[in-house]
Amino acid sequence: MRKLALSDEILLQVEKPARYIGNEVNAVMKKKEDVDIRFAFVFPDVYEIGMSHLGIQILYDMLNRRDDIWCERVYSPWTDLDKIMRTEGIPLFALESQDPIKEFDFIGITIQYEMCYTNILQVLNLAQIPLLAKERTEEHPIVIGGGPCAYNPEPLADFFDMFYIGEGETVFYDLMDRYKEWKASGKSKQAFLEMAAEIPGLYVPSFYDVSYKEDGTIASFVPNNPHAKPVIRKQMVSDVTHTFYPEKPVVPFIKATQDRVVLEIQRGCIRGCRFCQAGMVYRPTRERDVAMLKEYATKMLKSTGHEEISLSSLSSSDYSKLEELVTFLIEELEGKGINISLPSLRIDAFSLDVMSKVQDIRKSSLTFAPEAGSQRLRDVINKGLTEEIILEGAGQAFEGGWSRVKLYFMLGLPTETEEDIKEIAHLADKVARRYYEIPKEQRNGRCQIVASSSFFVPKPFTPFQWATMLNREDYIEKANIVNHEMKAQLNHKSLKYNWHEADVTVLEGVLARGDRRVGKVILEAYKAGCIYDSWGEHFQFDLWLQAFEKAGVDIDFYNLRKRDLDEILPWDFIDIGVTKNFLKREWKNAMEGTVTPNCRMQCAGCGAAVFGGGVCFEGKN
């Protein structure tokens, strides 16, 4: 019988004790004496969020396929248990074995969004591991980071022994083999880090020195160890059909944020939106074979008992076999009470036809993401959506029985004017107007158009990585302009407007494009009590402002300053395939309002073809 790390008395004191007991359906149990490597896979957010993440499920399955590795899961304890663990001195533990993760060989942390950075320090702190890599000894686990935010690892460089740049299925096994070899050799931790640095995609921050100019920009970024490479190239799976994918994903005990089977149908995106980091770093687009997807859909639904399956992709409509796959699922699942979820669809006749077959139209709403209100600004960001397409799609949806539509926008985009801002309200009103053009007897209840806007954050490896941001007051002013204009529209009773928090945006901007100096701010913020910054009720911007002041770091330097196109950026040492020259060209196209066709229409010469596979090699360019 497995002994729990937490007593019954403690479990009764916390909200949702099932977050911490493990032993879920499809959890992998092994004997620790039978394995050579113990790997704690950490998602630095609460259990329900982490259990919804496909990446951990894939790598958990991949690592546990090897008999010599036991990969276990760890999530950030919620604030109630966090307090108890600190008071009682209870070390953070893995769900499967309930053993303290400080006894493991590796702590792998997936870094999905900037606002989880203080939770990374929470995990290390509760695990009773020194926060700074330079303060750890030979006895501590190797701390490795990966995921989307690892494409600019510099703000977190002081806290990690190494980072994995790219998709996890490629060289993880190689790293594990090198570790076993090192472990048998009896050599120092430094020797292992040098072995790891020679593996493609592995970045060891301590092996690089950064110097700065008087104006605060980077003067140089160079290796200080002969094993370290000047450029780290991202690792990518060329053939996404014949790679690792879980047939038996772990099923949470309690309702997760996305409580469903997730079927990833493709990676990458052909669209080239200039604000979108995922659309650049996951190039080229690679499709999974439809036969494989049919097989896995059936197996995963059977092994989990889930009542919903979601087809995951950055742009599902661009998957070439979507109609065949959806038709198969509709026929296969008929009468079984299983829902099909189709996120990230472009709203066209085919998509609406599919959704009408798999959704309860009276209960569901449709989502459009115009991103900008005016056509001029949509051309700047290369969205590839005209007002005609938006209104045509909305009209077809309304005629098909829908009456609720969500519209997503961004405020603060490069070149944005007040007229562009007001066009958000005008476009929402035009969508509502399209509904009322339908004869009254054919309408499905009252029309509801919900427009939401987030504030633009420039991300590394996008054409907008050089863009300036705004301060908190400017963002709020822009949102108020939209809100005021929304109330002035003819159909204002059918319109609703929401907007994101400006404080969070300002901080996210610094963390997204920060350099190593920002690490001091993160450490100070954590020491001051900041955790769960992505949760509105826990975000404390005043404490962050104090942390910036204490660390001597200027927010405006990272957000408001205009960057030169030839400036050395903190992430320039990483090669994602997409070239800096291409990004510069796209930045200039944005300033001129020039649209770049999508990858299937015409090759833009971004550089991603160097990896092979995907649409780049389908002879369509």
C-alpha cells in the first residue's frame, strides 16, 4: 500500500485534496529500485490546469516507455497547501510515488506562459532546493526547463541548470543516456553539464557570458566553455505521425480545465500572423496521418472514459483531411454520448456545417478572432481576414441557427490609431446588424455579441519583437474608447465588451522580452509573496513594482523603448529556422500594410524549410 505524503488531517484542511493523492487511471507506477533515472515533470500551476496540458501527457508517456526511467508528475500546490507545507516543513513530492522530488535525478519544468515564473520558484522552494543554480550542489537534481517560454530563457537563466529548446520528443532519450553514462563515471556535475551542452537543442546558461553597453542594450553574448555552442538550434519532429503519442493519457480525479481527450491533428500554422509566436516557432506545418488519428481517437476514448474529444491545432481548418476525420468521428461516436470539440476553426461554410452536426446550436456560441477592428490594421498584422469574410461567416452562422458570437481583439498593436480602436465597436455592431437582417420568425432567440480585447504583448521570434508597448494608463484609455463607442452603437443592447488587465500585460511584456537582469526582479517578487500571478485574485502588481525598484530594473527599458533592428536581442543565440532577415522583412511589410500570403499559397522564404517536412516540401510553393 502506497503511503501518502500528506496525512488525512492535512488533506481535510485543503481545498480539493484529490489534487495531491495521485493514483489516477492510467498513472504509471514503477518500483524505484528497478529504474536508473527518476524524472519529476513539473507543471508550475494548479493540478486542474496542468492536467489539461497535452505536452506533459506526451512526454510522460514517452519517458515512461523506457524501463530504466520513471517519470512522475508534479503540480504547484494551491495556496492553502503551500502555507501548510512551509509551516510543517513538508517537502514537495511527486504524485505517483509521493516521494520528495529533491531525491530525484531530474526536475523538468514546462514553461508555458510568463505569468507562471514565480510558481517555478515556489516549486523549487517547496522542494527544498536552492533557487539559484549556482548554489546547488552535486546532491541536488538537475533542473531543466522547456516549453514555449524557453525560446527566451534569459529571465529564468539563473534558476535553471539547462534548457531544452524545441519539441521534446527529439533528443530527450539522448540526454537520459548521457546522464546514465555520467552517473556511472563518478565525474562532477560540471562534467555532465558539458556532456549535455554538446547535445543539439540543449542550452546551459552558466556556460555563457553576457555584457552590456552603457545604454543597457546587450554588447555581447558568448560561450565561456568549449563544450557550449554559439548558436542553439531548436529541435523539431519532422514526422509527427510516427512519433510518441499517448494511447492511455492520465485521467484526472477531479474536473480539469479541459476534461477531454485531446487529439493533436497537426503542428505549426501556415497563416503567418505577425504577432503570433507559436505560428513562427512551430514552423513548418506538419500534419498527422488521418489513419493514425482515427486509430488514436478510438483507443484514447476507450482508455480514458472521457465524454469529449478535442481536435487540437493552431488552425484546425487548415488540416487537409479535416472533413474525412470529422465524418469518421461523427459516424463512430453516434449514439455514444461523446461530444466533438473543434477549436481554432476559421468560420466558413464547411466549418459551420461540421459544427452544426456536433454542437447544440441553442447552447453554443461561435468564436471569431478578427484581432483588429479595421481592415488596415488587420493587414498590418497579416491576419488574412477581410470584413466581408467575417460578416459572411457570421451571416451563415445566424442563418444556421446560432445567435451568440464571441469576437476576440487586441489593443495596442503597432501603428494603431484611435479610428482603428473605434472600429472594434463598429465591427461588433455590423455583426449584430447582420443577425437582424434575418426574418424575425427565423431567428434563434436574442442576439448576443461579446467582444473581448487583450492587450498586445510583443513576443520573441515574431516580426513584432521590435515593437514598443504602452504603459498601463494608455492601455486602459484604449479600452475605455472601445467601451464608450460600443455603447453608442445602434445595437448596443446586443453588445457586450470585456477587456484584459493592463497591469498583467505590462509585466508580461517585461518577462517575454527580458534579459538575465530580469531574473533578480522575479526573485524579489517571489520573496515578497508573489505566486499564481496568472490568477487575477492573487496577482499583486504593487509587489512587482517594489521588486523592480529593489532590483534596480526599469520597466520602461523593456516595454517603452524603441528597439533598433540590428540590436542584439536576448534570444538571438537561438536558431528556430525562421531567419531574423525574414522577421525584419515582415516588420517592414507590417509598417507598409503589405499582406504576406499563407504558406500554401506562396513560399515567403522564412527559412523553416531547412528542417524538412511539412508544407514546405509538398511541392505547393
